Amino acid sequence: MTRTSSRSSLALLALAAATLLPLSGCFPIMAGGAAVTASVASDRRTSGAMVDDEAIEWKVADKIARRLGDRVHINVTSYNRIVLLTGEAPRAEDKALAEQLARETDNVRDVVNEIQIGAPTSLGSRANDSSITAQVKARFVNQSNGAFTANHVKVVTENGVVYLMGLVTRREADAATQIARTTSGARKVVRVFEYIPEEEARRLDRQGAEPKKNAPTGNNS
């Protein structure tokens, strides 16, 4: 897997892919982040970050739609002001432009560009992706066994590839990844987590406070 976005000085992201058993899975732009109406008390992001994430998604999606039109299928997901771009674009230039537009958007801290070069996926494939996302979320609730809280992990699926985002500990990331990678239809899991220490997670869960800005760099796992 190739990550085309440059590494920012924040150095907060871990981007790791684990290939699973092969299984295949129109709106040109999709904005798919967490709704601001989610409970702030149970979200590790600040309320300001949650509001920013929703605004970032719509701003970036609108920019891409205006510049690239319906020849691309690009999903925009922002979590804690970090943007994940997924989907398909016919040319490398389109992929690069989408990333540039995202990086130029107010309050964006970093961009992970996972856009694939090729024709947009079919409506059937996108419906299958939605089903996989729903299955993963349901299994998080039913099978996490207290290892992590389901709404601490954002799930995005594109062409059978499951992307996981969130402010999580290594232990929580591993537990969520194991559930996602064993979900029917998932071809691969890509971790786009921002890792925090266990004590920081407990503090955020207890107080709903702002995460430390010097959260440790995540590594591939």
C-alpha cells in the first residue's frame, strides 16, 4: 500500500495494512465523518474537534466536487482534524489535487491519501461496503468484551478495504483490528489511528479533556 501524503511534523498517524482472505466486494463525493450530535461525554475528541471534523468533511468534499466533478469517487472522512481520503480517481493528477485541496482547508492537521487510481466502484460494490461497515460496527458492540468502546473507533469501508480511525491505545487498536479483519467481506484492514497512552485514554474517558498534542507516533503493526 502506498501512502502519498507527506509526513507532517505532527507525526501522529499510524498507517498499517493487513491483507485478509480475498473477497470482492452515483455520488461522486461522500462525506462520512462522525456527526456532531454524538455524545461529547463518550467521545475522546473535544467538542470543538467534533464540530471541525464535520465542517472539514463538507468543505473538502465540496472543493473536490467543484474541481474534479463526477469523474472521481472520493470519500472524505475527518477524525480529530486528520483527513482520510478514500475512493477512486482516473488519474494520479486527480489524486494529488484532491490531497492538495484537503491540505489547504482550514483546521486540517494532516491528510492520509488512500485514493486508488482507477475507475469508480459500482453501486453494488458501495452497497457491499456499507454492509461491511455496519457489520464491523455491530461486532464492535457485541464482541469487544470491554477491550475498547465501540464509538471510539471510526469505521470506513471502500472496495472491501476497512479503514479504522480514532484516538486509541495500542491495546484497543489491536482488539478493534482483530474484529474488523475477521468480519465477512473485509479484504484488508488499514489502521489510521492516533495512538495515545493508556493513562491518557483513562483521563480522556474520565474527564472528556483535550488529548495531549504530543501523542506518540504510531508504528505499523
